[in-house]
Amino acid sequence: MESMDRISVDPAVCLGQPTIRGMRITVAFVVRLVASGMTRAQILQAYPELEEEDIVQALQYAAWASSERVRLVPVKGA
């Protein structure tokens, strides 16, 4: 895994969810913003406390975390 120096986990912040630099902005929230179609520029404008590298690392962390688990997805019609 690449350096994740902007991602932190603290049980006292957001119930221990991975956050951006200890702020109350979770990795999951940033990923949802990207998934909703917002560009990096739009996210940075809406949340000026974030930096572009925060978004990059949130996506890298999400990719890493999702590759660590195998979840069976039911096949429709099976």
C-alpha cells in the first residue's frame, strides 16, 4: 500500500472510521462525493479544508480496503 499519511483512524473521531487528517470528514464521505459525479475541483470548492492530495489518498485507501475483503454478491435469477 502506498503512503497514507493523510488518512487517520482515531476511536474518538467519527467512531473510529478512517478520516482525512483527523478532521471529521471521513474517507467514505469523500468517496461518495466522487461517486456522485463531483469533480475534484467541485469538492475542493465545497470543502475548502480539503486538499487535492486528500481526495487522492481517500480513493487510494478505498481501493486498498475494498481489495482486502471478498464478499459474495448474489447472482440475480440464480
